[in-house]
Amino acid sequence: MYFVTIVALVLSVAGVALASVLIGTQTVPTQTAPSSTMELGCTGTLTVIEIDSYTQFGDGDTSFGCSSGAAAFTVIPSSGTYTPTFTLGSGYTDLWVFSSTSGSLEGGGTGCASNPAAAAELVELTSGTPATLSGPSGEPYYYCADFATSAGGTLGSFSISWAQP
């Protein structure tokens, strides 16, 4: 009998302790996550930052950015997927983007892909194919293109357009 009374007393006290008064309700609104944005460093003609020929026949690589060595573009916040469209000029064999604070790929390699230590991120571009760029927010990006031409040969001009899928 004492046991039943004690259980009833405990349940009664617990019920009082667990009771609460609703003060109010707050609702978080529906939101859209911020999208990634590519910001071009300049428009118009890019500047050659460096050009290296690593054979006597004229093969080499070259990097491009904006005037005064400024980045060709940055990605904000920190990553995004963008689709480049381009047709390489005569003599060029491939096109890459890389993130670097100097715009230089001086890594001792022969070609854009052989210099990964010189770039925080190195991505080969294919025209019409989305490319994911994932460097830190605001990281400067530059272009690198490999070329194969005769020594003293001319490398053709080309344009690059970007779209966000």
C-alpha cells in the first residue's frame, strides 16, 4: 500500500515538473542557398604572363591573365561549376585554368599539366563541358595553354566564353 502511494506521489510530482507553458513559435523562412559566381578580372584581350619553350622545335606552354598580372577571374564563394566555350587558336594543343597568387606556373615542368606543385588547383578545360573549380573563395585563376609549333611560329588568337549551367 505504501508502495502505490509513493509511486502515485512520484508520478504526480514528475507531471508537474514536466509541464511547461508555450511562450511562442518561431519559423525559419524558406531560403535559397547563395550560388557561386565567377567574376572576370577583365574583359577584352588577355595578357601573356609568361611563355616557355621547352624544346628547340617551339613546343611549350604559356599563361594568360589580365594586364599587370591580375587574375583572369575569381570564383566566389569557394567553388562552382562553369562551362567554357572556346576553339583553340592554331598551334595550341590544350587549355587549362589554375589558381595561383602569381599567375606563374614556374614549377620546372614541361607543360601545364606537369606543374601541379606551382598551382593550388589545376583543371583541364574542354569546350562545352562543365568544369568544377573549387579553390578558396576569391582565389585568383589564370589560364595555361600548351602549344606545339615550329620555332618562331605564330600562335593563333582565340576567345573563351563562360556560362553557368
